[in-house]
Amino acid sequence: MMADDAMNTQQNSEVDTLIKDHIAKHAVQPTIAYALSFENVGQHLIDVVMTFTAQAHQELWLPAWVPGSYLIREFSRHVSTPVAKSIRNNLSVTKSIFIEKISKNHWRLDTAAGEHIEIRYQVYAFDLSVRGAYLDQTRAYANPACICLAVAGQEHQSILLTIDPGSAFANLPIACSLDPLNVKDKTSQQNHETHHKFHFEALNYTHLIDHPFEIAAQTLAQFEVSGIPHQIAISGRHRTNIKRLTEDLLKICRYEIEFFGSAPFPHYLFMVMATGSSYGGLEHQDCTSLITPREDLPQPNEPEQPSASYRRFLGLCSHEYFHSWLVKFIRPQEFAVLDLGREVYTRMLWVFEGFTSYYDDLILYRSGVIDQKSYLELLAEQLTRYLQNTGRAHQSVSDSSFDAWIKYYRPDENSQNASTSYYNKGALIALCLDLKLRANGSSLDVIMVKLYELAQQGLYLNTNTLPDLCEALIGDRLTDFWSDFVDGTVELPVVELLSEVGVKTHLENKTWPLGLKVVDSSHGLLIQQVLRNSVGAQAGLSAQDVLIAIEGIRASSTLLNHWADVSGFNAEATLSTGESITCHVFRRDELMAIQVKPVASVIPHVSFTVEDTERSAKWL
């Protein structure tokens, strides 16, 4: 017997032993087991072996997207051609099985019902994000959705997952919120080195893919809230003040659990990857996967009031933790059963991401992690982003939710002019709704708890749920509110509603010269964005143009600001005589001369002050 065959037989035997142990524990016949290993670290290839009992002409499939991230990502493009065989007589006899790819993410096997099948394949893993898989000499990370083929028609079966760290990750910890499977013999001898394997169990395929894992050198910390254990695992190079982070997360988690009254998870894991500049998070039922600039983590000398960068990381943690209730447990009707092979449309992402974006920062304040001044700064940033988004006049937040698959996750230079964010506008709608409800003796807090109660009864959200709750709480369905601000593009009454609770809004007008957002490059000023209806847009300047000269002089930010500065140039006189300036730009490799009237576009910036603490206390 070849050495590789001996090792494969040993691995299959171990999987069979695990299956028998699982049957003894649960009295349920699991038919699916996955074994992952990392012998090709340098090539970023994860080796996968899966075994199951087949149906006739069994099909396999892989998700095209991962829940919580609404973009078709085509994970199957990273999967090598699977090899299948039928195993008989206690692994001593095998037969090759024909496997045919029948669509971009589906395969069909030439099997008879009841055959015990083994599938082997590799997955290329080099996506440094929270959505895919990543493998190098320092880290093995994966969302099972992008590496574990599903067995069609058997997605309900219980699952065993074995992860072999191999010599590349020997003695390193694993971060994963799946329940570990207790196995006496967890050692494997390869190249005279002994290391432990990790064994987990999942209730079914949906449960499996909701649990990413990471093997890496990690900074670990634990805390407990309401009897629920929480863990923090940080990988990557960093200098985190882990004591400070633990204290702040404890406050946030305690508040959120008390806010809803209970938690929809038995334990929770904050899985954090520290990098140079990457940023993002993805929610799961009992964990979150976060990637963050290392400077956003609390530093050894972190001030009492968190720095702006650390405040941003805490907001990310608060946001993803809140999703354990709103998104993972409280769900829209359209997400009752997810089809992971195609887009699943809903017009309610403004609720699920927007309301979460409202509460994530508000909870930092309510939990005592930041002060009122810091919270109002964060809220001002939200309103500033909204007011600077000219696309808000052209797309409703309902349409923005529906178009997430083609717009939000695929931004381009025209996105700000043509679309609005269901995160940003949804958060401000939540603020406005909260203030309107409070003016009538209720609050959005009450609605959130009611939504949690409905979810505990097995009910999902639809477009009538919020109007129905408003009518029950304050006797008004707020019909105009939804038609104006959710389905329409009427300007949100943020300033007016905040004024009613004693918060004054201050608007400071800043400018974009010629309506251009530019950045210095080695070739000139690169135009990143051109505001809709600005003089630059009307003249024909475009994003990605490189501005090299203005009126025959080499372009610079200072020169551009000079020509568009009302105080330094008689713009009104220029307009009255029709005078323009000449801008030379490269579009691709072609030089163009464009005549532009030298006028700046006004860009609002917002700040808030509390003028009546008694009234503001009814909200803050």
C-alpha cells in the first residue's frame, strides 16, 4: 500500500469512528462528514475530504453568496475538480464514481442509493476578508460556505467537521463557535510530529456555514454576561490593550442582552483579524468575524474617552453583536428560507442594517463606553454623509435595499450621485422614528423588543409589521412617514425632530472646487468624483480624468481651490460675462481641453449641541 493511501485509509477510519461516537451520543444517523487539512499552505490550497451516504444520482452544490453579505461571490470558482469514489467492505474496496459539473456551482454523481461516497477536492483560499477563506503560513481561516460542498436533499443531516492543523499550525489555537466534539484520540503522527486535530459537530448544513473558524497565533480573553460565556480572539500583529477591550465589550454586551431581555445564543465569539488597513465585519448567530486596522484596537495608552479610531472599532463590535438579534434571529419574510444559489431580494435592509447602524453608536453611549459629546459627533457624521449624498434625491431607501445585490456592494464613481445607502439613511430613519414615537409616549426601543418577541413566536418581518406596531403603540400607522421617507425621497426631518428634544444642529458649508473631489497623483490631480449638476459635471469633466493644468499652469490642489474660491476670485463677475477657465485633462491617454466656469459646490458639514438637557434626557 502506498504511503498516501495508508494515510487516507487512516483518515477515513478516524472519520468513521467519529460518526459512530456521534450516533451513540445523539441516536441520529449522520451521513455527512468533512475533513479539512492544510498541506499546501504555500499555494493557499485547503484540502477537503467529505464522506456521506448517497441518494441515486446524488447532486452536490456550493453557495454563491454568504448570508449577511448581499453579493453573488461565486465561491465555486475557487474549487478544483472534485474526485469521487464509492467505498465498500470497511474501506478495503473502492470504485471510482463519475462526477459531472451541471452548472456553475452544481455537480452530479453517478451513484446508486445507499452508496458510501468519498469526495476529494481543493479550494484556493487567499481572500483576506470576513466572507471567504484565507490560507498562508500564518493563518488558516474559512467560512464553510465557500469550502464545504452541500449534499443536495440532505442539507438537514447532522454534520461532523474535522480540522487537521498539520505541521503548519501545530500547537496553535482554533477560534470557532461550533460545539466541539469530545474525542479521546486527537493526535496524528506525520513526519514524526504529533499534533492535535479539532473536531466539531453541526446540526445541519445551515448551522455549519454560520460558523467560520480561524487557526493562528491569537491573543485570547474571556468574560461572562448573564451567565453566557464570551470570548475574544485577536490574530495578526497588534498591541491591543486587551484588558481595556474586554472591559468595554463587557459593557456593550451586557447592555444589549438587557435591552432585549435575553440572548439568542448560548455563547459568543469575537473573532478579530488585525491588519494594516482592511475593515469589515460579518454577523453570525453566536459569533462575528471582524477585520480591522490594528490602530483601531485600543492601544496601551488608550485615553479614558476612546480615540476616534478605537471608537470606530467598538461601533463595529456593537453593530455585529446587535445583528445576533436583528438579522440572525429577527428576519424579514424573504429570508425565512435562503436560496444561497441566487439573489434573495428584500426591500427591508434599511431596517436590518439601518436600525442596527442607529443602535450601534447609541449603545456605545448608553452603555457608558463613550460620553454624550462623542455620541453626538458620531451622529453628526451620519447626517453629514446623508447630506453629502446627492443620490438620496434619486433613489429611495426601499429601492436601495432591493438593489443591494447590484449597487451597494459594487460602488463606482457615480454611486454617490445615483444611489443612497440603506445603512446611512436607514439609521437616520430609525432616529426619526424613535423621536416621533417618543413624542407620542413610546419609543423605537419598545418596537425592537416587540420584534424580538414576534421572532420568538416564529414570526418574520414584512412591510406591514412596523406600521402595525406603531398603530398598536401610539394609535397611528404613520402612513405618510413610510411613503415619504422609505418609499419616497422626501428629505428627512432630522433637524426639526432633534430640535424638539433640545438638540441644535449646526451646518457649516465647505466646498468642492468645480464640484470635484480630487486626490494628488504623480501625474496630476486625479478626479475621484464629480457632483451631479456641478459646473464640472456640466462642462464634461469626469471621474478618473487626470487634471494636469488650469489656465496653462500645472494643476495642484492649491491652484484649483484658488480658481474656485469666491473670496479669492470674482466668480459672480465671471459668470455674468460668461468667462470660463481652461482645464487640461488626460482621459485615458488622450489630452482634452475643457472650459469650466470657476464655481465651487457647497458641501454641508454637521455638528450638534445640546441646548436643553431636560428635553434631551427624554431621548439620550
